[in-house]
Amino acid sequence: MASGAAMTAAQRTSPEQARRAWPRWLAGGVALLVVAAVAVSWADGGARLLLGAAGALAAWRGGQLAAEGGRRGWALAVAVAGVLAIALASVSAGLASSVLLVAVPAGLLVGALTLLGRGGAVRRSGQAALVWWALVTGLLVVTGLVAGWERAAGGATVVGALGLGLLGVVLLVGSSSLRALAAQPAPARPAACAGCACAAGGCGIPR
């Protein structure tokens, strides 16, 4: 599912755009995998790192949506949420864990509902994501009631790190697809075309 989305994005990109984009996708994918691994293994600061990284991504995405000129209200909300997440991550590890305990299930639900609003295979992916949200939320609630909410917050951090790592894998798959697209040779000109008449309006040979 994730690799299919990356392939679709690559297919809609020109070779010239792919040459500029694939190194950024590669670097972003590696960075997200590193952040996810550190967040899981760093007991004291993993939640703060994860929340801060997620906030930075949200702020960047909000700015990108605003630059594209569509849904400015939504873009502003995403950017503000990202900045707020960064601010909360800087306060304390306990606060960051508590925020993740709420934000991870909420993010899964929003993602599932977004996919459900679309058609075809994407809608089926949304149904699967909705089931995953229900399982994760139920597990976190049971963990909180039985073992304590601090333990549940640790579980939310792990789930959030897995989600961030999955996004990193998607970027790596997309980077590979874009790199393959960038390696394609430029379309050859017709044999009779030397390019000499192009500046004068063309020579009439279809290109």
C-alpha cells in the first residue's frame, strides 16, 4: 500500500523533477528511520524526540499547504499544531508522553477517516487503518487501566515511532522509484531535427 503510493507519485513526476527530488526523499527517509529507532531505545527522551520530530513535520507540511494556495485554514491549523507540539516537547518528558498518549490514537483516527473519504483501494486501506486504530486504542486503554497510564504512554511512544518509521520506509521506496525515473534517458528528437529552426517557430516536424 505504502510502496504503491510512492510508485504513483514517482510516475507523475518528470525525469528532471525526479533528479532533484530523489536525494531529498532518501535523506528524509533515513532521518525518519533514525529518529524512530532512537525514540524507541531512548527511555528518558524518546517521547520528546518523537513529539518534536512529528511537530516539525506537521509545521513543514502546513507551510507547504499554505504555499500551494489551497485550504489555507487547514494549512494554518496543521502548522500551528506542529509548532505547539514542538513547544510541548521542549517542556518535559512526562508531558511529551502524555501528549503522545492522546495524539497517537487521534492521529490514527484522522488518517483512517481521511482514507475512508476516498474511493477504490484507498478506501479499503482506510478500513484497515480504522481497524488498526481500534486495536491500538483498545490496547492503550487496557494497558493504562491495568498497568498504569505511564506504561500506556510508553506504548503510545512505541506505536508513534513505528508510524514514523513506516513513513521513512515510504520515502525510501519513493526515492528508489524517483531515482529509477531520473535515470531514464531524455526522449530522442526525430532524426531530421537538428534544433536549428526551433527558435524561429519550428520546422514543422512533430516533436
